[in-house]
Amino acid sequence: MTTVAKHISNLLYTHECVIIPNLGAFVSTPVSATINTDKNLFLPPTKEIGFNRSLSHNDGLLISTLGQANGISYGKAKIMVEEFVAMITEEVNQGQMANIEKVGSLKKDALGYLQFVADNSESYQTEAFGLSSFQFAPVVAMSKPVSENQTVRRLLQPVGLKQIAASVAMVVGLFVISQSLDNPLRNNKLVEANTMSFVMPSSADRAVEATKEVSVDEVQQAIEETTPVIKNSYYLIAGSFKTADQAQRFLNIVQEMGEDKAFVLPSPNKRYRVAINGYADKTAAISELNQYRKMEDFKTVWVLTQH
């Protein structure tokens, strides 16, 4: 069945989603060029391949492409795809790892759910053909140390005669100004104006203002202390992805299926998880988990605990 696997791989170059009827869909997401700072490694743009078990309906793309390429009817091409799916399913059910050439491998986890491991040997990014990874030594900025001796010499330089004369003139000027300000006859109008424009608040006004200030602070503190903070600690996860772009694409699919409350939940380990909903109570989360797993499209949902 290498013919079917070959056509799946070829379609991933030109299509974002390739559905294998009654098995699932391989979804390609563009990834920009990246830099591995630990290894000083520059990686070219590529496409990351993921697997979605919920998309298993027959959209006709794989079967029609297979029929046209091999010159056979749609019915015969459909039988080839069905036999390919049966072979993959049998290998997985026997606990083996089913390999799809240049795409990846499928296997079941301890709970019986399908897990996909991508084959990163193919880029699937047509715009990056011929580009390879390379290493480059980091550029280290060189700084010239400042000599402390130079600073000391400048501080110990003798003061010139011009600087001494300027300092004396400044002191004399300040003395003259202070004498003129102390003369009550010259500054009578200025003192009078200042006295008339200055109004001392009464003790009663100050008491009212102080009382109002304290009252506002107490009310604000009471509001802050009584305001409840609700934090969700349990989340129903429908998918986990390495990039925010992948998570957003899958979120759009989930919301189109009627889950309007779904959102992207980032995590400390740089994974982007699509959550159907969040819950503060573990019992409520488990109850919803059991309900969703009864649905064909959400059989693989799981509960994430995050405090």
C-alpha cells in the first residue's frame, strides 16, 4: 500500500489538510525560519504535520487523486484506500507502530487513543526548496575598558585663575541680593501681597477632609477584600500543538463544530492547547469529560490540571 502513502505525502505539498476516510486527517501548518540558540543552529521555513482523528469523513480528494494518477475508476481507488485504512488499523490494534512513508507513524497509547509521530525528513514547504540548516558562531560585542587613572588625573588638575575669579564674583553677587531682600522698605509691597493671598484652612475644614480621605480608603479596601476571585484549575483539552498558529487553526475547527466557549490555553512548557472549557471544580470537569467522550468528534479529549 505504498501507493496510497505516496499520494498522501504528495498532497501535503499543496494542501493544508488531507483526509483519509475512516482514519483521520493529516494537517500541515507553515512554520517560519527559527534559530536554536542552544546549538547556534539556523533552521529554514518548513511545514509541521499533525494528525486529527475527528476529521475522518470522505471529502473525495485522496480517492479522486489516486484514481487519476493510476488511471483507474473512482470505485477501484476507493477500495485501495479502504484496504490501506484496514491495514493501518490492524497494525495499530496489535500494538504495533503503523508507518506512513515520509508522513509519520501512528500508534495507540496506554488509554487506547491514536497518537501520531511526524516524520521530519520532508519539509513540505515548496517555498523553501534547497534551503538547509546551518550553524553560525554567535557575535560577541567587544567593549574597551575605561582607564581609572585618567579620571583621577582630571580630578586633581589645579583650578585656574579665571575659575577663582568667577567664583568670587558669584559670592559677592549673592551677598548683594540677600541684602536687598532683607530691606523692609524695598520689599513692603511684596510682603503685603504675599500676606493677602495666603489663606489658612480652618481646623474644622482639615478635620472634614481627613475624615473623607479615611472613609474612601476604608471603602476601597473593603471592596477589594470582599471581591471574589474565580480561577479555573481544570480544563477539557481537545488538542495540543507546538505553535500558536496551529492551535488557532484547530480552534477555528472546534468552534465551527458548535463549541463557542473553546479557547487557546498557553502553558509553561511552550505547548498551545485548545481547551473546550475551564472549570474550578474537578468533579464538574470529570463529568463534562465523560459527556464529551460519548461524542464521535471528541473521543480523545482529556483533562488538564493547572494551578
